[in-house]
Amino acid sequence: MLSFYAEKNIAEFTNPRKGETKLGQAMTTVPDWGELEKSNAKYVLVGIPEDIGVRANHGKAGTSQAWKSFLSSFCNLQANPLLSPDSVLVLGEIDCAQQMVQAETLDTSADHYYEKLGQLVRQIDDMVTTVISKIIAMGKIPIVIGGGHNNSYGNLKGNATALDGSINCINFDAHTDFRALEHRHSGNGFSYAFEEGFLNRYFIFGLHRNYTSQNVFDTMARWKDRIQFETYENIAIDKNLSFEQSLQQAGSFLKVEQEAFGIELDLDAIQQLPSSAMTPSGFGMVEARVFLRHFSRFQQCRYIHLCEAAPTLSSQPSQVGKALAYLVSDCIAS
């Protein structure tokens, strides 16, 4: 279910240089759950190397490579007084290898192909739920890297299970991922979590009007006391409110100073960043960093998920890893 990383795994991604200390040389690992509970680390890095949920949603594969791309950059950041390795450890990756192999054996032209992918997504749901629940129960904050946005479901269910109650969520995304309750895929993680009582209040930050159906708008209108959004166009194009005002609006709705919440950041909301649904128009990396820095500093933040990045869809895959490394460093920096 979870492949724990050892120091040798981190060393594979680290390029030492004389006179410097890289994060990969200083970060700790643990061999099992018992040692994790003893650790003083606040943040726990977890990878999900899969893209089945994206494919089940008719998207482009490639998110399975985000975790290792991230490590290749993050492990080579400088350990210094402003970016201490003491607050974070690398736990390992959720083992999706069996499901990935099974997905490859499916006939893409066969009837119920997408439903069969959805069955594999359900298996990953269970693994993510279990891993996240254990981390949350120990009072630590998982930073989850990789995979499709289908994994929002496991993040939310895992938190709700550990906290014995539903959790709020803010999603930096061009899409709601609140599609119909059909087979499981990357487009309905939040709708399933909402339906099953794991997600309480939900805010979509930077929603693109061009890619949100009338059905989804109707659904959000029916639940306006629990689901709200602010469009990218209203912030960046029409400029009816500033980025900072939007942050405050979202935080107020979610009661981030009083109630537990999770952060979801879909990399396809960042302009020109290689992802399963790359956009030519959207927020830039600076806005994404400001957003993540702002919300991750609240004590009620329970988890952070960076998803949908697809380095294999880029001619410069290392840039995707660098983007993820910047975002994570903003969460853990002093």
C-alpha cells in the first residue's frame, strides 16, 4: 500500500556539491508507521504515481511522473536558515504499480473501458484514504504530490475518518471537479466526497467560466450555503476584486481560522504549466505561490495536495519538478 522511502532512495535524486548542503542530504525518512509517530517533523511528503483517474476522465496521461520529477528538484534545494529540513520528512509513495499495469492491459476500444478504469481508481481511493488517515491521526500534515485530482476523494475521506467528521476544502483550480456520480475519475472526487459526507464546505478559487457546465453551476446554486466559487475572469480579467480580496473571501467562507480545511492545487490552473489539461490562460506561478503560502500558514490546515502536473507532456520536464518544488518550499519555509 505504501512504499516507505529510506535515505538511499532520497540519495538517488540528490546531487551533492562541495561546500553546500542540499535538502536531500538533510531530510529524514522513517521505516514504518511507528517511527513516523515518534518523528518531530510537521510535514510529511507522500507521492501518488498514477494517472488512471485522469485517463478515466478522458484526459492525457503523465501525472504518474510528477512525484519523481518533484523529488529531482526538491532534493537539490539548498538547506539553509530560511528552508530548514527539520520540519519535513519524505515518507514514500503509495504503491499504484499493480493498478497501473492493469490499466495498461485494458482494451481502450472495448465497451466499459472507462468504467473499468474507474474500478481501478476505487482501489487507489482506498489506499489513499488509509495512508492519509494514518498521517492525520498522528497530528502531521501530509503534502501529497502527483496523480490526478481523483485523489482529492481519498484525501478528504482520510481526513474525515481521522477527524471523525467532515472537512472543508479550498481548491485552486480551473474546474470544479464536481461532475456527475458516474464511474470514479479525476473529475468527480469532490462530488463523491460531498455526497458521502466527507466534504463540508467547498470553495473553488479561480474557476474558468469557459469550462464549467450549466449542470455544475446549477448544482452549486442548490448548495450555495456549502459551495462557493470565484472565477478567474472576475479576478484577473474583469478585475471586480483583487487577488488578495479573493483570498480573504474564500478564507471567510471556509472559516479557516476556526475549522479544519484542506488545500487542493491543480497545476492545470497555472498558465502554460504542463498538465493533464494545460491552459494558455490562467494564473501564473507567482499567484499560485501566494495562494499556497497564504492558506498553508493557518493552523487549521490539515493537508496539501498538488496534482495533475504532467512532466512527460513538456519538452522541459525538469521545469515541472521545479514548479512543484517552489510550491512545497513555500509551505515549509520559515
